[in-house]
Amino acid sequence: MGKNLTKYVAENTAIVSFITPVFAGLETILIGMDNNDSIRARVIGIAAVYLGIGTLYSRGRDKFREKFNVNSGDSESKIQFYDTLYGFVFNLAVAPTFYYLAGCRDLKEILMGSATGITIGVTTAAAIGYAIETYKDLIGVETSKRLPNFISKLNAREKVFLATLLTTGSLAATCEIYMHH
């Protein structure tokens, strides 16, 4: 697999693996959405990530960090601050457009949906950033200084196995949410 394709897979799988169980839980447990509606929303969300929104997020995050001179060797608080700030900026730009393209024409609905999306984006941005760096390291795209030494020292085969295990764990967590709702 080429380097660009490997990076694409790592970034998007990281995002999907993190957000899928989070949104499944929010939609079904917190909001009370029907499982079928939530599953349909997750399928659309996953497709959107792999069709470009995930790459847009990840590459935009890279450019944002570059602009503010943030790298994986910086303090965790600095990295998380800029990831959170980027999550706000990204969702502020994307959320209203998303709701408009989804068919919302009522300004109040667009604003409320966007505010919710921005809030979720801000609260999950640091974790998503960490997930992206973790997957890129585990799949062999880019080394991250943020990972614990015992993970950094794993060989390539063990790291790919760990990435597979994380993805499988995300799927299992999502299934559990749907089974118990």
C-alpha cells in the first residue's frame, strides 16, 4: 500500500474508531434515538469520513498545528489546547454547511444543530487528535512522541495488531451500545 493511501486509512480509521461508539451512545442513550436511525446515521457518518471529511479534518489539523508551531514533542497540554481550538474552528466552518446540505432550512434548527456539533467537536477534538497520531504511528505512517514507550518499542507487526485490536474494540463497544438499548 502506498504511503498516501496508508496515511488516508490510518487517519480515517482513527476518526471512525473513536467517534462511532461515542455518537452511537449519545444518539441512543442521551438523545433516545431509535437504534435503526442511529445505525443509519453512523453509516452515513462513516461514509462521510472516508469520502473526504476525515482527511479534510486531519490534514487541516496538520496545517493548523504547523501554523502555530505545534508538534508531537510539545507538552500534552499545548497539543490538547490547539487540538481543541482546531476542533472549534473546523466544526464552526463545517457544521452549518452540513446541516444545510442535510436539508435543514430553518435557521434555528441549523444554529442548534451547529451548536451541538461544535460542542461535541470541541469536547472530543483532543482525543481525536491523539487517536489520529496513534493510528499513524501504529500503521507505520509517522512516529508519534506522544505514545508510551512500551508501545513505541513494539515492532511493526505488533503495532498493526494493536491498531486492529483498537478498531475491533470500537466495533465491539458500538455493538454493545446497540444491544443494550
